[in-house]
Amino acid sequence: MKMTSSEALELLNSARGKTPHDGWIDHSICVGDAASKIAEALNKNGYKIDIDKVKTLGYIHDIGKMVGEFKNHVMNGYKYLKEQGYDEEYCDICLTHSYLNNDINCTAGGIPHDIPFRTKFIKKHQYTIEEKIINLCDLMCTSKVNTIDKRLIDIMIRRGAYTNTQYHVKETYKLKEYFDELLGYNLYNLFPEIKDNL
């Protein structure tokens, strides 16, 4: 079963006031909206990305926070969407959004405890361009689009610095450079509001 961005937005808004805070909802909306801008720009360069799908994936990447403890949102979101009958690509974004480079250790907030299914999935999964866009937008968005510098500092202030933090930061910059190269310009140009969010 597929999901549209309007359905995903409705799902997010139905969760308002029902979890410890609504910040993750505003963040998810920002991720989806930013992802659709990047996808649209890439399409102008000859790529064929379904803009509504990438927006949907951005909206639902943190949906596990709607159905359980925030710290377990990756697995909770995956299981929830599977149980609802959604296609793998929608379920998978709940797993892939937090981990770069097919590496469970390339994540913010410290090295995660081992969940064998998740570890194996991340190691073997072939990331789509849509998933990479969500990876990047997750590392640019709070409730607003920011530079990755500001967003990474925000994460470190809230979660702390760990043995894998430097690795994750370096790989985040590489991910942005990857999209800059695909676009042929600095992707921050797509988000003039970044200057107001500094």
C-alpha cells in the first residue's frame, strides 16, 4: 500500500497533543518540505524523483514517535507501518533515516545498542536517492531549515558528544557535498530562509 503526502500530513497532525511534545511533528514536516525542494531541483538536472513520495518519506520518517518511546522510534515506526500494510519503501525510511553509509555507528547521539535485525538491515540495504535526501534533510531541519553546522550543534547540545560523533559529522558534510555535486551548486541556495535561521 502506498501513502501520499497529504495522508502522511494528516497522520502527523492527528498525533498533535498525544505524545510528550509536538516538536518531532514540526521537524518531520520541515524534513518533508525541504526534501521535496531538493528533489524538484534534482529533477531539473535530469533526475526522475517522485516529489510527492520523497515529501511523504520525510513526513513519516519519525512516525515511530507517535506509537511508542521516542528512543525506540526507529524500530517502532518500521513495525507500525508494516502492520498497517504500507509498502517497504515507506517502512524502510523509519530505519534508514538515522544511519549514514550503511553503518549503524554512523548516527547522532552515540553508538546504538545492538538490534540484530536493524544492524543487518542497515548493513545490507541499498540506499535510494530518496533515502539519502531524507538523511540529509533530517540533519538540516529542526522545525526550520538550518545549515548542517547549526543542526549538528543542536543535536550535540541535546544529546552530547560521543566516540562516533566526529565520524558522523564528517560523513554528514560528505553527504551534503554529494548533493551539491549532483545539483551543480550549493544546495543552501534552495533555502534562502537559512540566513534568517542562523
